Amino acid sequence: MVESGNHDSMNKQVQEIAADCHQLPQRFIHKEDKEYNAGASSPAEIPVIDVSLLTSSPLELHKLKSAVTTWGCFQAINHGIESSFLEKVREIGKLFFQLPAEEKKKYLREEDDVEGYGNDMVLSDDQVLDWTDRLYLTVLPKDQRKIQFWPQKPTNFREVLDEYISNIELIYEVVLKALARSLNLEEDCFLNQFGTTATKSARFNYYPPCPWPEKVLGVKPHADSSAITVLLQDKEVEGLQLLKDDQWVGVPIVPDALTINVGDQIEIVSNGIFKSPVHRVLVNSKKDRMTLAVFCPVLSDQVIGPVDSLITDETPRLYKNVTYSLDFFFKIYQQGGRPIDACKI
Ligand code: OGA
Ligand code: NI
């Protein structure tokens, strides 16, 4: 059963559509004939990396390099954030999405901006919508926070998110230094390109249950634009898949781990050694799912490019020097393309 009009799906949040969903609005249906949840894939063996060992153990550094060159992704454990605090972070997100629609709409994003609460940003008439509502906030640098979009309910939301981001900032530095060292580069080499004070944003992703999980996607296939993305997964419900050797494989939940993937910007500065993985999100017919992604990108006007010493006769330069802004990224992404392809030589 498919409804032909699409006004509802443009104006309502996915959570509202899901709560009263007798018909699946056309705008969410992907045109491919494959059914997404058919034949669930076996979970992938995504490498588990002990972040606390990255500065002292050559073996762990080697494991990191291998994980990021083959998967573009790893499960970070011993990252310094207590399990009970991760639970608090999940809870502020869940409580926010459980608030009445009227309360959440105080934080509604503007039509042509990503910041705030809302559904998929519509950039073209034929765009298929993602089955997700989001709360997207600039978190660093602090003076760029648009505090009017930071929920006041639950009352500890701002404080908990602020503390979480301070922790992520530390993990970001450790990981970027380790990635550089794993290629025998000077440890600040990537950090200097991205800048320790670069913008970071947090995106709470809420995926309501969907009675037609085989017809929609929580997030359509994409790679992240950032240097790295730190994802706090739902504690119980899986959904994230990576494209590996042309097969979709599920990313399992590892208790208390943060799932870290590199984005297009690390692929560019590493001259293609590190791969920004294409990934997508499936939805669940019975259970809702909430995740929190923290994107750590370069400043939007800063030029990045492959590190000089990674360009050799055997490994020629693969990417131009570019500014990798969100505007540039979204325009190509929403048309279904890969923005990084436009940066190739
Ligand atoms: C993203 C993303 C994955 C997830 O927000 O870019 O890929 O499981 N999220 O929510
Ligand atoms: Ni992503």
C-alpha cells in the first residue's frame, strides 16, 4: 500500500509518520528492486582496537593501520569514557526524541540548514528520503554553538553533551596522531591539516520502527565527509552496514565500544591509503534505534591535500588539493554521487 501524495512526508517528522503509518509514503521508497532486509548479512569482523595502547604498542598501531586500510573502520575500546556515562549520553538522546512533538519543534531546523531538529534535508524533487529524524548540532569550537538548538529538556542535555564532546576531542587527537604514526609520518602531520580547533558536529540519529523495513533505508549509502566519525551505537539494536568487496556486511554492537570510521578527508590526506567506507543504515520493523555520530571535519574553507611524503613515483598523487565543504558534499551526495570522486586527479 503506497500513498501517492507526498505532502505529509515533506512536512512531518518520520517519527510522526511512523506513529500513524498505514501506508508508506512514496518518497521513502527506494527504486532498486532488491529488498534490503532480505537474507540478513553475517556480521563483519570489524577489528577491535585498544585506544589506550596506541601510544605505546607498535602491535596495536599496526592493527589500527590494517583496520583502516582494509575496513576504514574499527571498534574502539578502552577509549577513556565510562560505560555508565555512555549510557547517560544515549539516554539524553532517547529522552529528547520521546518528548511531545510540540516540544521538539522548538528546535526545528530551518528549511535550508542542517542545524537543529528535523527530517532529511530535501535538496531535489526526486530525492528518496531517509527513514530518520535527527538532531544536528555544531559542538566545537564552542563559540560557534547555536545554543538555541540545544534542547533544554531533558534538563541535563547540554551538560552531558558538553562533557561527552570534551572526551571525544581527546580521542580524536589520539586517533589522528596514531594514524599518522602508523604511516611513519610525523605525528602531528594530519592534525596540523585539520587543526585541533576545527569544527565538530554531533548528530543524534533516531530511527523509528518501520513496518516496511525492506523498502526503506534509515540512511542511504554514503561515505562521511569528515576526517573521522565517532559513532555511539544503540545498545541493543543493530542497523549499520558497510560495503566491503561489493557486499553489505553488518557492523556488530560491541558493548561500550565506539565505532570509529575514517571519512573522505582522511582518504584525501593519506593519498588513498586509508579508505573512507561506504555505509548505510537498515531500519527495524519492531524496535526503534538511536545513535550519536560526532563528525570531525576540517574547517570548511581550509585547503587539504595528500601529504607530500606520501606522493612517490610508485604511489602518485590521487587527489587534488581541495576545500571539502559541507555545501559541496551535500550537493553531490543528495544526487546519489560520491563527492570524493570529484577530487580525484
Ligand atoms: C551517519 C551514519 C550510522 C548509524 O550519521 O553518517 O552513518 O548507524 N550513521 O546511525
Ligand atoms: Ni555516515
